[in-house]
Amino acid sequence: MSDWTFTVREVVAEPYAAVPQLTARLRIEETTGQVVHAIALRCQVRIEPQRRGYSAQEEKDLQGLFGNRERWSDTLRPFLWMQANATVQGFTDSTDVDLPLPCTYDFDVIGSRYLHALKEGAVPIELMFSGTIFTKGSNGFGIEQVPWNCDARNEMPVTVWRQLMETYYAGSGWLRMDHDSISALADYRSRHGLISWEETVARLLLTDDLSAIEGGGGA
């Protein structure tokens, strides 16, 4: 029976991917000398927020996710960030492989909201592996599953995430809204002769009354 160890060597930001992407550089070791033809690797990536401390500003920015600090003993729990896949080429003993981690700046995604709130330090992540291993068996190919206890932890610097977002969304971000809200916002912008979406939102924030975009009311 094969014996496996997975290690995350580092997590880096990819500067030239088609979409925002981190890359987890993995080392996979098989310690019995088994010949591995390939691995169809799957991975769940979880963020473990309870494994780090938070500044006063970070606590404030995380209230929308975890509530007041008094509740954190109940609410600060690991959560799924993403799922990823990779095909690992054949090897014996050990190999290094890059696992692509596609990311989004969508604030409807809990991982993005959490990461945006962090100012410094590291993001504690856990990678939980599964998948199918193709080995050399007595009658040709052998097939086994990645053991359930194969996982690895990493402390990804917050600067890596910020570097990624700055590369793909330099000085900006985005929010998703339904069509009715977009139409109302566009109508407000047109009625007030505003030249950009930033100016439109800034005007509404100054009024402190988002009902100004409803029913054609003026600010």
C-alpha cells in the first residue's frame, strides 16, 4: 500500500493568467517506492480564521462576517474558500506540482470579503486532498484513492493576495447587483448629470439616503 505526504511549499500570485489566480506549489511524496503513472488530484481549500489574531480595524471590518468580538468563540470557524483540480504527471518517490487556485474579488463570496478585511500578517489556509492515483500494478495499472487524511496547511502572506488583486484590479474592485438596482442607479446618474459610477456612488453616500435612487426622487 502506498504512503503519501503532501506539503505546500509556497503560495504565489500568478501575474500572467487569464483570470486572477494564485498558485500553490506542492510537493507530493510517496515513501514506499511505488511507481506512480498519474494522479487526478482534487483539493478543497479552506480558510481557518481562528488561527490568527486581528487588529482593531480588522475586527471592525469583519463584523459583517463574524459579528461582534464577543461572538467569535462561536462564529470564527473554518470555511470553504474554493475547490481546485490538477493532473499530476508520473513520478517515483516525489514530485513538485503547481495547483492553480482561481480567485475572485466578488464581495458576495465570503473568502473575498474576509481577505479584503485583512491588513497584514498571514492567511491560515488548509488544503484537503482527494482524487484518483494510477500506479503500476501486478497486472498493469493499479488504481487507488488519495487517502482521506492527506492535507496540508500554509500561512499565505496577506501581501500575496493584495499583490494579486492589485495586478488584476489596480486601485479598484467590483460589486454585483441585480438588474433593478443597476437600472435605478443608472437613472439616478442620468438625472443628476453625473459623469462616472464613482461620482454617482459618492453622491449617494454623501446624501446618506439610498432611497434617493428609488421612485425618481432627487437628492
